[in-house]
Amino acid sequence: MNLRKLNINILKLCTILVFSFLSTFSSCTKDVSVSPPDMPPPDGYLFINSYPAGFQIYLNGLPRRRVTPDSLTWLSTNSYTITLKKNLFRDTTFSIDIVEGIKKNIFVDFSKNPTMLGSVSLTSLPTNAAVFINDSNTSKKTPVTLTGLLPGNYYIKFHIANYRDDSMLVAINSNNITSAQKTLVDTTLWKDYTTANSNISTNQLTCIAIDKNNEIWLGTPGEGLLRFDGTNWENLINNVPGSVAHDTINCIMVDDNNHKWVGSENGGVWDVFNSNAHIYGFKTSGLADFRIESIAEDNSGNIYLGTKGGLSKTFLDNNGNRSWFNYDNSALFIPANDTWITALAVDGNQNLWIGTKSSGIVKFNLTGEPFTQSNSNIINNSITSITAAGLNVWVGHAAGQVFGTGLSFYDGTNWQKLYPLPQESFAQTISIDHLGNKWIGTNKGLVKLIGLNSATFFDSGSTGLNINDIRGIAEDQNGNIWIATNGGGLIEYKGNH
């Protein structure tokens, strides 16, 4: 190959390469495009503050998950609707114009808007109680209405000399009057023992008795047998063996030898003396049934037990051993199908009065004398409680469809219906004090009955105490009345002298 031909070939090769490069470059330039530059985000800014703070911020009706004080950013130039929300306050809505590049600040003082403020009307029983709000003395006394309050929760305390201070948490709303009332406890008349102010183990009590040493014995629904000497509390749950210790206690009776006879729901009866308990269970003794509803003693030392399965009696024989006897319903003139004895009492002539679940009352000595709704003037045949003083007998009844909110009274000859109890209530327990006053514990409160017609009613509204469900009443040696409640603990009434 000569030099001329070589140059020509080289020239052709270069031409081909140049053409190929230009074609490729031309092709690439056709596929590439350039986007316009991004616009900057809107920089409108709004800072919202308020007094008080803590309002949720809504923008055009939508929550922004911010609370005052806080800011809204990245807003475009526009008109916006702002809503501020807080519990107990009225919603506040306003419009605001935002211009990009300009920062705006808004401060809302809710205390300056009268329609945002609230009021509270305070009353007390008795009146003339000093009023404190959030521990600050208002220099006002009840009844009083306090106005111009920012919405919120206020701690309000009432104070009167010789009454127990009481307080409550009251919610104040915008443009609204909240009513609040308290009954203060007269400490010259009342004292309560609850889990909040004493060492009592429970506020749920089922029965009460006071022994020869003036010690108070209380039954509970599974929390043991309690003893209170006026200062110290003792729970005898560890002195009773097995699961019986946690049984519900239905009744307590103190005999002439200061033995405490304790009737249980499922474990028979306990004989408690010097903090020791002897158990007479359904399977280990002559009891008619393990469920004991009522206990009574006559002048001969016989102990009568009303059970779900009938009437039992226990006594000491000539050798000092305890014997048991169960009565047949036919001897008591009680229908065979009604074995449930709910209440017992012994009158001044040593007659045993027997209350039944659904067959009325029986006066029993050597034989039974039945009293039912069909043959006597008693309220109904479902008996809840009986007490006797001399020849007078007072009987409480379960509430019936028509009657049942009263007492049946026996004067030794005739029956009389009395209705001193509050509406829709029934007598759960009856006690007679040394003055002859009748104290009736109901499911609605306490009734003090003097004679046959003069009744005074006590409940939470009149005393300030949780005294609405009474399960037992007893008088101590000083004339004080002790009240066992279901929910309100033990209550002492000191005004019976």
C-alpha cells in the first residue's frame, strides 16, 4: 500500500468517526430537557397566644395539633378562619388576613370577655359558712353567688365553727351558673369512722353489738369480725379458723356472760369469748342450717338461732356441755315450706317472737301463736326485723307492692300499722334506747321515732354523712347511738342524752 492510499483510508476512517460522533451527540440533545426552577414555599406566619394558655388551634375548621401559645407557618397570602377551643370555654372564632413575608402576632385575653366567664352559686346546710376557693378566703359566706370566674375546675371549701370542714371540686363553664351545695357534719352530734379517717378495715358493715365492757363488735361481708374499744381497732379474722373467717357476718348477739354469738352466711355460728372463737358449723353441730339470720337469748340462758332451715336452740346441760335442739315448724305454726327464720326477739314475758321470710310472725312460748296479714293487722308477711321492750313489739317488713314502707306495732293485745319511714324504704334493723326511743335503720336513712307519731329522719342530705344504708344500730353505756352502715363505715350519734 502506498502512502497516498494510506492517507485516503485514514481520511475515510476519520470522516466515519466524526459522523458517528455527531449523530450520537445529535441524538442525545434531542432527549434532554431542562425544568424551570422550583418556586419558594409560602412564608406567611401567624403566632397565636392566649390567656389562659392551652387552647387548641383550628385553621379553617381543621385541627392543627397545636395549642396556644404556638405558631402557624408556611401560610400563603389569603384570608383564614381561626378557631380556639378549650374544655369548659365557649369556642372563639375570628378571621385574619395573612400576607406572605409578614409575621403576625395575635393575643386573646379571655378574661376580658364577660361572655367567656362563669359563675357559681354556693349554698350550705347550715348557712353562713365561710367560702374558700383554691385555699384562698373569698370573705364571702353562704348563700352566695360568685361571678366573673374563668372557666375551669375550682376547689371549694366550706367552714363553720363546730362543723367539719368540707370541700368539693366544681367545674365552671363559660356564660353559665353552676350550683353547688354541701351539708356540713355537726361534730357536736356526729362522728364517723371510715377507712379515710380511721383504722377500720372496711366501710361495708353488716351488723353491730356492744358488749358488757362497752366494746363495739361489727360484722363485715368477708373482712372478718371487728372490735373497737373507742380508740383501737382489732380485726379478729386470724382468730377464726379456715375459710369461715372470711364469711359474711349476718348478726351478732352478746349474751349475759359476755359471749359474742356471731351468725354467718355460710359457716354457722361462732361463740367468741376473750378473742377466741368456737365454731358451730352446719355439719359439726345440731344447727338446722349453716345460714344464721338472727340470734336471741332468754332469761334462762337459752340461745335461739333463726336459720334459713328453721329455728334452733342451744343451751348448756347439767354437765356444762352444749346441747342443741331444732324446732319442727308445726310446733311453731309455721308452714312446712317456709323454714327461713329472718328475725328473733324476746319480750318481757319471755315470749320468743319469730319473724319469717314469707309467713308472718309467731309469738312462741310453750306453743306458737301466728300473726299473718290475713288474721291480724300487720303490714305484710315478709319480716326483716323485730325488737321488743316489755310487752311492746316492733316489726319491720320487706317492701311490698302496695305497703311495706312502715312498721307493725304490737301493744300486748292489738296490732297497729305505722308509717314513719321514708318513701320506698323498709326497716332493716330496729333498736330501742334507754329512753324508749325507737331507732329504725332503713335502706334510705335513719329514723328516730318518739312514741308512735313523732319521727325525725336523718340521711346524707341532713347530716352530711353516708348514712343512707343502715344495717345495725346499738346504744352504748353512755347513751350514744352507734350505727353500722353499708358504705359509710361506723357512725356515732352523740345527741341522745
